[in-house]
Amino acid sequence: MSDEEVAYALRWNNNISIMIFGLVSYEYILHFEKEVKFVWTRQWSMMTCLYLAVRYFGIFLAMLCACWGGITYIPEQSCYALAVLLEWGFSIYFWLAEAVLIWRLYALYNQSKSILYVLIGLFLLIIALSIGIDIFLYSRPEAFSVKEIVTPNVNYCTSSFNIGPMPAVYASIPVVCFDIFLVVLAVLALVRHLRERREVQMKPNTYVVLIVRCHIVYFFLNLTNQVLMAVLWANIPPAVMSLSEGFINTAPFIIAPRLIISIWDTHADDECVHVSTAFEDCICWTFPSMPEQYEMDYA
């Protein structure tokens, strides 16, 4: 690479790093008050623990991504170890986000054990596949490595994807299929809910609609993420690579916890006369007018 190309790539890297710092910090400050209200001042549940894992593990990964590369100097060996750690961290974060979706589906299907066992069984297969892919793609220097760029003015690290995009494309197919299965289950639950409500001439439950909407949003988020992670393995210009990494390193860590807290924010209330535990969230409603009280069965 010429000095101009090095400076161009480094400038993109640093700009994306600053963007990650800014977006993640702003989003955390923006929702901290709601987090205190819905998490730290209430009794914890399974969903609370999942939220905290998604929120703070995501912030940890985002900050490491922002520091990696050129904004701070890291020796090549440490840079490679950190890059591998980040790729494994992305997989763990994906598992946590998928666990949130599975727990929501378990609630949508009236805590059906059969649905839960099927989803957990498929999820364990996805985890095993993800571990294998991380070993094959990211834990072998001949497939994924780090190059230290040395110039008279600055030294920085850059990723080197050495085997082309097709293994990453093939690896993403089962993940996308699993997400399609989850979103189809959510849509089917919504269709059944709408049909039942139409039969008794009641309007749809707001929270069921919101949860299905969150499933759909997360599906498109993860689909975009999988596509961009495969694109990184192609020979793409530095600007495209930096923009792709910027999305991968920010969007999941912002959107996934926001989807959880938005549901709490929709139906949480300070003065409760009825508390539902189906979602095991910090959820409560004020007593509704008849016949809306029957909607509590879906909470």
C-alpha cells in the first residue's frame, strides 16, 4: 500500500471508531433513566438478566471495537488476540440476543414446554455450528490474520481475510434459516391472536403486536449483519470495509437492548392493580375497562 492509501484507510478507521464511541455512549445515556426505572429499582427476572447481559456485554464489545485498529496503538500479537476475542464475543452476543427471542416466543405460546424444547434444541445446534465456524474462520491465522501497517508517522493494525467470502456465506445460511423459523413462529402467534380477537370482537393486544414487531426488526437486523460479515471476506475497498464494520460494531449493540426496554416502556406503570408474570418482566398494568381486562391473559 502506498502512503496515501495507508492514510486513507487509517482516516476511515479512526472516523468509524469515533462514531462507535459517540453512538453507543449517546444511546446508553439516553436510556439510562429507563434502565434505572425498569431494572435497578425492581425485582429481577430472567428477562432482566438477559437484558443486562445484552446491554453491558454489548457496550464492552463496542468499546473494544472502537479501540481496535488505529485510534490507539496495540502491538501486532496483542492486536490479533484482541481481534479473535472480538469475533468470539460477537458470537456470544448473538447467542444472548437469540435467547431473548426464544424467551419471548415461549411467552407468546402460553409457556408451551414443547415449543421451548424444540427451540432450545435447534438453538444448541446453532451454537455448535457457530463455535465450529469461529474456530475454522477466525482462530486460524491462515484464514484470518492481522497486519501491522508501519509508516513514519503512525503504526496501526488492520484485519486480513485470507480465504474469500464463500465459507462465511455458507456458515450464515443455517443462522438465517433459524431466524426465519423464529419470525415465522412469531407471525403465526400473531395471526392466531388476531383471529381469536376478531371472533370475540376485541381489539388486538398491543403487547403481542409489539413483540412480533420486535422479532421482525431483529430478523432484518441479523440478516443485514450476516450479509456484511460475509462481505468483509471479499476484497473490498477500505471505505466499504470500514462502513460495514461500523454497522456490525454498533447496530446490534444499540438495537437489541432497545427492543427489550421498549416493550417494558410500553406497558409498565407505577401504580399496578394487576401484575402479569407470563413474560417474567417488570410488567404491570392499571386496571382496564371491560372487556379489556381479558387481554391480561396474553401478558
